[in-house]
Amino acid sequence: MDISPVIFVIDDSEIDCLIVNKLLHQKFPHIKLEAFHSADEALETIKNLEASHSILPSLILLDINMPVKNGWEFLDEYQALAPQSLKQIKVIIFTSSIHPADPITARQYKMVVDFIVKPIRKEDIEEKISRYC
């Protein structure tokens, strides 16, 4: 039995989540996409999935600039989680930030495999999903 890949989108912008959903399902209708509008909500879901031995996402698209807990804080907490299975989830930074230090900071996290600057282009997201899922 084939298991469809699961992708988490963590972004406080509902519009950006909808755009990613539409772009991905055009090319990859088999992918299961879950959107989270807060880093805390996503972390709690990941912890619960791990604890219940459920299917974990294979990829996370993560915004940096979010209220309450930003993407860097999410990565710090995520990185501190103990189970090895969680360390296998790949993360793509998906942000409107054009700060030159952000890609450098992203490379400091082992789980971050790529960096996309919004607005997202269809070709970019399709290429990244093909590569990492």
C-alpha cells in the first residue's frame, strides 16, 4: 500500500496557505497538505503524531515571520525534540523576508534543506516538492 506524502505548511497567512494548497494539488493531487497558522499548533501536532506513532509529515514549509512564535523559535524547539524519527522531517523556509542573514541562519539547522522567498512561483514549489517528497 502506497502512503501519500504529508506536507505541513506553517504560516500565519491564510492566503499564502491557500496559494500553496492550490499550487501543490494541481501537480501533486496525491499529497496530503495540512496548514497551521501558528508554530505552537504545529509543534503540538507533531508531538502528538510522534507519541501515537502516526504518520509524520515528510516535509514542512515554514514561514519565518509569524506572531507569538516565529520560524526560528519553531526550529529551535523542533530541533530539541528527542525522537530520531522527528529529525528526518525536512524543512523548507518559505518566507517574505528578504533579510540577507536569513538564508545563512537557515543553514545552521540540519533539518532545513532549502529556502524560498515569497511570492512563490509555481515552478519553484513544484521543483522543491519533487526533490524533497
